[in-house]
Amino acid sequence: MAFHLIDTSTLRLTFVADKLPYAILSHTWENCKEVSFQEMVAINEDPSHPASKKSGYSKIVKTCEIAKSQGIPYVWVDTCCIDKTSSSVLNEAINAMYRWYQEAQVCYALLSDFDSGCAIESWCLQELIAPKAVLFFDAGWNSIGSKADLTSLISKITSIDRDVLVDSSSMGSVPRVTTREEDLAYCLLGIFDVNMPMLYGEGSKAFIRLQEEIIKSSNDLSIFAIYKSPSKEVDDRNDRRQSYCSLFATSPRRLYFPRVEMQVEVRHGLYSLPLNCKPSGVGPGLYARVDVGLSLHDDEEVSYAEVENAVYIIKEITPQYAIAVRSRSHDLLKALQVMQRSTSSDRWDASRQLFLTRGEKSFTGFWKVFPNFARKIDASSEVSQVPSTHYYLVCGLNHSHASDTGPFAWVRLLSFKEWTDLGNRYGILSNTANAGILSTEDTDAQLVIGSGSNSLLVTATIQLVKSEGRPLFSLELNMKENQE
């Protein structure tokens, strides 16, 4: 990471290529009162330069004072640490902005209009979500509180979910107010971990491009589950006459993403998200999405276009340390169901029964396993009755136990009752915050499900192997009649 920082002791701009501790300033820009990159360079050469009299320079000085008092050697201020006369530098900065906020030791949020009561409402999205710690100050640099202290208030004012403020990985999208229309898309780049060139002047096309980049790296279908928020705005009357809408949203304003309801066709193992499509009338065989913001007539039936093959595109595939599920006893294709809305569901390659971990430091995979959908590989053996219940298979990688050969892998089996009891105690087990509860140091596990003659012994083992020269974890899951 290479960028300009301000030395808190000398107030001089310094270009750094190493990862150094720094604080970051979040503030509202004041026209003609901020210090540019060129002016900051001039002040470094001549401390009496006219730009040093600007109120924006006073903010820089105060930021450095606070950071220095907290033992932080550098600060980053967006007005003067980016050379905005260079389009390449500006483009790189916008794409890296979220990461810069995320890796800062602390973010100082200066609410110059705090007395107005709505200062936080239009605050920059990434500046509220990305930093580990945010300290709020009023116009006189008096402390208001921290993000941790004010989570409930910030959530109420901004409509950002509390969970998102605490953990940005649970984020979908939230309202945002920007000066330029394109920034509605650009401010979300870091949150969705995508990059794209900045093209000011493209208007609403920027948000379309953002969604196209997102679906290249994720198969999370909730991106298509957009609804218009109820509104009484007169300007929206023309929209209500439009029967159809685009597959993508044209703007994040007044949109919300409801809980996605997947349709499951168990026999073929297919999952689908209805997009409310019907013949569009613009040509034979063409379907268009019905505007879900409209109230359809009761006698109007919505038909769905059937798609035989679902295609998921992942922009970057890292086979290294993938987790492949195998079985010597059963064909598990229809029996394994990756848990939707879990922290890793978009990494599951169902056709190859492979989790693409992307070499991440921490990874947890979750499945429901339905024994009655598993087919015995040995067709000559007698097929006995199997329990109708399902159980849970969980595995993960842990780099804190990493060795020279790579990360440590673990596996765990849980009955429906065990999973339910843990869920009642800790909440949703498959989300980011609770995934660690299931972590173990065991590389093998076993579980008995059912009772009497109608019971199965399930065993699971995970180990590191080589596949085409790459390290891969093989998770073997076997089931057999319980003889005890």
C-alpha cells in the first residue's frame, strides 16, 4: 500500500510504501476553504503560505495533534493527501479508499454541523462502516462519543443496520446521499470488494456497472431481490405507469433488499430465485421482469421463465486450500445442501462438491445432510431404511494453527437437536459472528442418527492432500448402518 500521509510531528507530507500506523480524518468539505495536495506541498516549503490561513489547514493541524497525543505517527486527510489533478491517482484512490479507512488505527469524524441534529444522516458510508474505531467530535473538537457508544443512535439516524455498523461483512446496501450521482456507486466499491474505473459523467450507468462487477465475484442472488420502498413522492408517478423494470437497479435510492425466498426443487437439487418475469410483449419469446413496486391486478397471473442451467461466475478462483467433499459409501450430490445465507454459501461449487476458500485466513463451511437423498455406491448391497431426519456437517480452516504445510483444517458433525440447542443459546450459527463457536481442533468426527435398526453411523475425516500439484483438503463423509 503506497500513498501520502502527514507526519504528526512535522506536519509534512510523506510518501510511504510500508504499512505504518495512521489515523484518518472524516469531515465535511467546505468550498474554497480546504487545502489541496499542491497547497499542502507549498505549505511544507513555506509555512507562511496563504493556504496555511485556511480553516481546512486548521483541521489538519488539530487532527495531527490528537493523533500524536494518542501515539499515532501519521494521519491521512482526503483533501490534501490525494493529488486530484492526476486522473490515475484519483482513480486509484477511490478504488482503495475503503481499504484505507478499514486499515486505519482510528477515524476522527468531525461533525461541523452537529448542532443541526442531522449531521450523521448524510455521512460517508465507508467512513461509518469500514474503520475499526470511529471517534466523533463537534465543530469545536469536543468529543461526542465513539461508534461503539453511539451504535444505536447512528443506526436510527442513518437506517444502517446495527449488525452492519459492528461487522461490515453483513452488509447489503443502505441509503446514501452524494453530491455527484456516480458517487452513489463509487462509495460502495470497497464494501462489496470490487474495483472498476471511475467515469464521471456516466450518471446512473455507474450503479449498473457496479452490480455487473458484483455478480462476477459472487453468486449471491439477493442482488436481484430489489424492491422499491413505499413513497408518496409526486415525482414517482411516471414510474408507476411502467409495467416492467430492469434486471438491475438504476440507483440505490429508495430501494431495500428483502429476505430472499429461494424455491427448491429437491429431486434435481435446483435452487432458484423467482424474478417475476412474464412475456414482455416486445417480441416473441422475450421475457421482462415485472415491476415489483406495482400492485398487480388480482386477475393478472405472473408466469415464470424456466432456466435449465444456472451459471455462476466467480471473478477470481483460488483452488489452493479448497475443500472437496468425497464419500466411499454414497453419492452425495442430492444429499448435501449448502446452507443458504451462511458466511460461505457463495463459495460452494455444487457440481464438483467443492468449497473455494480462496486461501482466506479463516473459513467455515456449512451443510445440511439428508441421508434419505444419498444413493449407495455399492448397488449390490441391500438398501435399508434410513432416518428421515437431517444432520449438519461443518468444517473450517484456521490459520492460527498453521504449520509449514499450510492452515489447519477441522470438521464437526451435529445432530438436528445439537444444532437447535446451540442456536437457541448463541443465535444464528452460520453467520460471521458465531461461526467460531463451532470451531474445533478435531480432524475427524462421528455421529449416530436415528435409533434401533433404523440408525446410521456417520463418520467424517478431513486431511490435506495434493491435487494437480496444489494443496487441497479432502473431506470424506461416509454413512453405514449402525451395528451397535
